[in-house]
Amino acid sequence: MTELDELEVTPVTTIEEALALIDKGLGGLTERQLVSASEVADLLLDVRSLLSDTVLSDSADI
């Protein structure tokens, strides 16, 4: 098995959902000059959660 065969494919819908979440979060942040670290951390955790849920559900399907 090659390295390419071992790569997991993330469904496009999940990537689109993650991008939408990032765009929504960044849209609210760009209007402000100061953003707290906790707000940025919340956004990153939301994106991570969305992507990790997909990885876990894909693992369960195997």
C-alpha cells in the first residue's frame, strides 16, 4: 500500500460546512478591531469538532 492509498478522503459536504462556519465567524470578526482569544478559540473548536465528527463517523463505517 502506498501513502496515497492510506490517505482518508473527507466528504466535500463536510469541508463546505467547515468553510461556511469559518466564513461566518470571520465575517463577524472583520468588522471589529479587537477580538478576544476566547472568541477565536471558540471558532477553531467549532471547526475542529465538525471535522472530527466526520472522521469518527467514517471510522465507524469501516
